[in-house]
Amino acid sequence: MATEYGQGYGSHIGRLERRHRLPAGLRAPFEARSWREFAYVLLSLPMGVLMFTYAVTMLALGAGLLVTFLGIPVLAAGLAGCRGLGALERARARGLLGLEVADPEPLRVRRSGLMGWIGAVLKSGTSWRHLLYAVLHFPWAVFSFVVAVNFWAYGWALLTYPLWFWLFPMYGGQDGLQLYGDETHHVYLDNPFEITVTALVGLLFTLATPWIVRALTLVDRLLVHGLLGPSRLATRVVELESDRGVVVDTAAADLRRIERDLHDGAQARLVALAMDLGLAKEKLSQDPQAAAQMVDEAHGEVKTALQELRDLARGIHPAVLTDRGLDAALSAVASRCTVPVQVEVDLASRPAPAIEGIAYFTVSELLQNISKHARASWAAVDVWRSEDRLMLQVMDNGVGGAGAGAGGGSGLAGLAERLDAVDGILVVDSPAGGPTRITAELPWRG
């Protein structure tokens, strides 16, 4: 049973592969995508008529009634209806064209009551963009409907002409489809050669129709995306709000890490040091030799605590970065890596301190990943400026397989989010077996 299933599954895959070996131009008339796009064009005409009629009627009625108070609520109702029809259009584009368009920003009603809602609708740019879509979409829907239906109808009619041309002599009283005719001359497509040429022309029309319809729906995609989706300003606001949340979460995580390091490291060591010095003070008069030994041990503990505090301060913001810039700071980080690292920093000037700090911690974390996970024998760090971008590139010859996606490990997902918070980009190229090349872009802010 398992063998039969495997053979059946293999033959099914083989059929799919053979089918997809056909050129895209030959597959297009039979693909589901082409028929969905054709259905979208067909439905665009009644939708265009409905939206245009509604929009123009409500706009004219509202404008005509502006001499009275009734014009304002009528106009607001018309705009609200256009928003509702726009939601239907987005759903239609999502279902038939596969176009994912986010919902526009909601109404910002600042005052309760009917007047507050009317004011919000009239002040919303989204409402007026929906009205503009309803007006512009109608003539384009008529044009695309006529073009698509004519190409589709003529293509399939001519392609199948050899199957139905016999209807003309049997029921129409003529030899075939009339190509030309006047009072004295008549040209019919009735001999085998002409019938074959007609079918070939129909084949060309049939093969071209899906691509023509696809080009027509491209304009529809632009209209839906540009007029029915969120504005660029609203999209940017959402991105900034998301980035602000990432920054807040990152800052809170850093504060918790610093507090944990202080509590578990230097603070605990200093508490133990204070207790040891207290015991040494008590034994100073009774057993000076033991007290001196305890003081020596406390001296060692002080050195260790100071080193931990230096490491902690370096993790917050190293002094060498502030004093000497990225070149010296990255060289110091590279010296602590477990593999030899070549550092090249080609910057004529220094970026803003915030960008410089993010660049430093980005390279530092990537080098830590190399030390922990890469199993590499060498690494390289390049930093340069390209127009208004600060470019960072970290390479190694390790085992590869690093990823910036969720669950990719090595902290790359969190690093990508941190860069995104300042309009930065993290690109990971790490095939299995290596080498790994990670490129980060940051905005240059002098």
C-alpha cells in the first residue's frame, strides 16, 4: 500500500512538473489566476457604475443643499458610503487579484455626537480619496471591460471557428464567416487554408488575452493601493509607533540587564568585601597576621569588582567610543574576539553619537555570535559611508546557517528590530557551510 501510494504521489508530482514545463505564455489562458483577473474586470463594470452613480449623486445633492444646513450631513453621508464601498473594493481585490491592502486609518472623532462624526468624515483625507476613486474608476472600468471582453470573445470564437463554421452554409445561407463584402464582392472564410489561418489568429488572441487583462488589472492595483489604502503619512506613523515600542522595550530590557548584572555581580561582591573587611577589623588587634591575609583577599576582591564594573560600563557605553570613535572602539572589541579579526573603518567624519553607539553594539554582538556559534578561523569588519548611509559588514568563514528571522537564534532577530527602530536594515547572507556575510545599514546623522 505504501509503495502504491508513493508511486501514485510520484506520478502526480511528475505530471505537475511536466505541466509546468510549458512556457508561461501557453499556460496563461488556463491558469486560475488569469480567470480570476478576468472575473475582476467583468465585475468592475457594475461596481464602477454603482460607485460612480452613488458618488456623483451624493456629491451633487450635498453641494446643491449647501445653501441649507442639510448639505453638510448629506455630503458626509456620501463620503461615508464611499468608504464602505471602498472596503468592498479592497475585499474584491484581495479575493480576485491577491492584492493585500491594509485598511486606511480610522476616523478620528474628537467630539462625541453627530456633529463630531460629520466633522471627522469631512476632514478625513481618506474619505475624499475614496470619493476620487469612485469617480476615476468608472471610465477605466468601462475601458478595461470593453477591451477584455472583446479580446476574450474574439480569441475563443476564432480559435474554435473550425468547429462551428458549418453553421453558416447550413443555417445562414452563406459559405462562411464574411471577412469583406460590398455590392459586388464578398469574401468568406470557407476553405481549409482560411479556416486554419483564422484559428491561428484566434490562438494568438487567446494567448495574448491573459497578458492584456493582467496589464489592465495592474492599473486597478495602482488605483486600489493608492486611493483605498492607508496614506503614506499614516503608514509612516504606524511604523514610527512600532519602532517606538521596540525602542522602549529594548531600553527596558537593557535596564533590567544592568540591574541584574549589578545585583548578581559587583553588588554581591562588594557586600562580601564589606563583610570581610569587618571581620578583618575585628581580628586586627587579636590576630594581625590573619587580619592582614583577609585584607589581601579583600584587595583581590576589589580588583575583581572594579573589573566587573569596567566591563559593565563598557557594555553601557565604552569610554573609548566617546573619546576616539568607531575605529578604536571596534578594534578593542575585535581584540577580545576568540578568532583573529581584521577591522577597517573608512570614515572621514564621525556620525551622531546615537548612530555611532548603535553601530558599535551591532558589531560587538555580531562578533560575540562569531565567538559563540560560528566555529570560524577568521573574521573581518568593514565600516564605511555610502551617501547618507552608514554601512557595516561583518564576515567570517564559519559554518554558516545564521538567520535573522524569528527563532533564527544568535540574537539576530532582536538586532534587526533594534536597527529597524532607527530606519536601519540588517541583511544576512549565511548559507549552510558558510561563509557568513552580515550587512547593516544605518542612517548617517552627523
